[in-house]
Amino acid sequence: MLTPMVAGGVVFPGLFLLSKNTLQRLPQLRWGEADAVIVSARLVSSVQAVMASTAGYIVSTSCKHIIDDQHWLSSAYTQFAVPYFIYDIYAMFLCHWHKHQVKGHGGDEGGPRAPGSTWAVARGYLHKEFLMVLHHAVMVLVCFPLSVVWRQGKGDFFLGCLLMAEVSTPFVCLGKILIQYKQQHTLLHKVNGALMLLSFLCCRVLLFPYLYWAYGRHAGLPLLAVPLAIPAHVNLGAALLLAPQLYWFFLICRGACRLFRPRGSRPPSPCQTQD
């Protein structure tokens, strides 16, 4: 178990540092530290998402029996990804910190910072990214132990499908980068927004009804009968995993309303919510 975790602990922070230093030192780029940190964090998240989705596809398509069939990637990649969630909490804080400095709320670069400023930034970070930090903590402290101990080698098909939820992450990361650099009105941003909406809907929201349907087909049950045929704690776990996906999907839909609304026109009432 330790080997994949150690590998993940080296790969993700190492890729972040490599990307950041490359963006800062290449003569053609010479990016500032803030830009390099933000883009590198998004790059690592996208790489992890591609790896997770690929592993999930291999596992889910290899398991013909959705309960008993096993694939070595299911446990190996789960262990490999644990350090990513720990690293990403810190990477998100670094991004928040540099955005805070760029907006002029922190001390001058290289100069002394006001007492307590780091704690103020940390509180702002936790307030803004509370749901994401909670999500990452649950992945490490709850989902990982359950996948290793409680499953007892069963249900690799379902784990593979859950890993494929990461398909939407590269589009989310690219969208955040384009917004960061004021490219909201470009064709690339609109195409990426449409792909992000579609992939998030299919791979994160509709994933859970699909899993219930897959189990129902295996057990010979209609879809609506599945929740009553499985243990209550399984339904509870699915509901807790689905809830943040629905919230994030609402935010994506709200952003899509603003993105594709004609300029100068009044927004319809469902899209009037402000950040």
C-alpha cells in the first residue's frame, strides 16, 4: 500500500514544482510567481483528472461482473491519489494567497507583512473554498479507508465509474484559467463552457442514477426499486456524494446563463443571482 502513496506524494508536488519553475524560467515566458502558481495548480489537477478517468475507464470496462470482478488499478490508483488531495488543499491555498497579494491586500513583495495577515488570508481561503476543502478531507479520511477496508475487494466496477467523474475537471480548470486572464468572451471559453456543462452533467450528476440502474440490471430490479433493495447507508453515502455535485452544477449552469446571454439584454429571473 505504501508504494503507490509514496509515488503519489512525489509525482503531484513534483509536477507542480516542475511546471512552476518552467513557466518562471523559460526565456520565452518569464511568468511571475503568481501566474505560474495558479496555472501549475490547474495543470496538476487536470493531469490527475486524466489519470483518474483513464484508470476508471479501464477498471469499469474490465469488470464484467459488477460486484465480484476485481482489477488491480482500482486499489492501486486509489492509494496513488490520496496524496493528491492533501497536496491540492495546499495548492489551492497558494493560489488564494497569490490572488490576495495581486489584489493589493497583502504586503509589498519582499516587504514585511502586517501581523496576522497570513491568518486572515487562511480564514478567507477556508471561507471561500470550504466545500472543496471539506470534499478533499472526506476523500482522504472517509472514502479512502472505506474503499480499502469496507469494500473487501468487491465493487471495483462502481469505483471505476466514480473515478470517471474526473472527466469534467480539465474543462473546469481551463475555464478558471480563462476567467483569471479575462478571456470570458472568447470562442475558446464558450466552447469550453459547453463541454464543461455537458461533461459535468453526464459524469458527475447522471453518474449516480446510472450506478443505480447498473445494479438494478445486475439484480433484475427496476431502477425505482433499487434504493429500497440496498442498505440504507449506501443510499446515504450516494446522497452525500451527490449533494455537492448538484451545488457545483447549479453554479456552472448559472455561469452558463451569464456566458451565453446576449450582451445588453436583461437576464431572465433564474439567472439574476449575483456572486
